[in-house]
Amino acid sequence: AGLRLITVPINSSSEVSDAAMSLVSQNPDIVCQIVDNLTSASFAGIRKIIRSAKIPLFGFVSDQASKGAMVVVSRNYHQSGVDAVNQAVKIWKGIPPSQIPFEFVSKTDYLINPEEAAYCGMSLPEALTGRTDIVITKATEP
């Protein structure tokens, strides 16, 4: 598809800022912040560096939209709990866990932040902003 993946590994939270600056120096078209305990805790610092370069930031945890990600695709954690309870009920009813197939969370959340898009010099198409299954949000952090 003509995409090039750039990765910047880190081993500790003290390396996050340097890694984000290293990533920015490689001029990516977008940055996708994968779900990871280490980098999720450092999201604000990552966002600050990425935003200063006016690079669109995508996330995969729903609260990252309000923290400055332009687009977020996230599993719905409330639905995850409901799905887990439904699986537990099967066990409660006597079905051996080995006979219960693995299931992914049954609902995905889509969030967009038009203000962040505008800051990066982009506009989101109405085909996206007009969808009823997409939550439009704005950053609560500068």
C-alpha cells in the first residue's frame, strides 16, 4: 500500500521524550500511539512533541481523543465488561472454559477531534464527521 512503518523502541519512561523527538525527525505523515502501559502514561509528553511538529496523532485508547489525538479507534471498555460477564455466565451454567470460544470485545468506539485536525492543517470529511457512530470531541488539555 506504499506505507512505511517507523518504530522507535523505548525501555523506560525516561526515554519517551527523546523517542518522540527521534520519531518527529524522521518526518512521518502521522503518528499512531499503540496501546502500551509505558507510553500511555506518557501520552501528554508524546502529544506535546508530536503536536509541535503539526503531525496528526492517532490513538487506540478512548481517553486519548480528549488528550489531543486527532483520531481514536478503541475497544469499548464498558462493553468489554458486559462481554466478560456473559462469558462468566456460561461458566456459571457449567460450560467448561475449554469449550467457550475466544471472543473479541463486541463494540468498538470511534472518536475524532476536529480541532486537532485543524491545528495540523487538515479537515475531516463530512463522510466521517457526519456519521452517527463516531463521537466528536475536543482536547481538554492544551
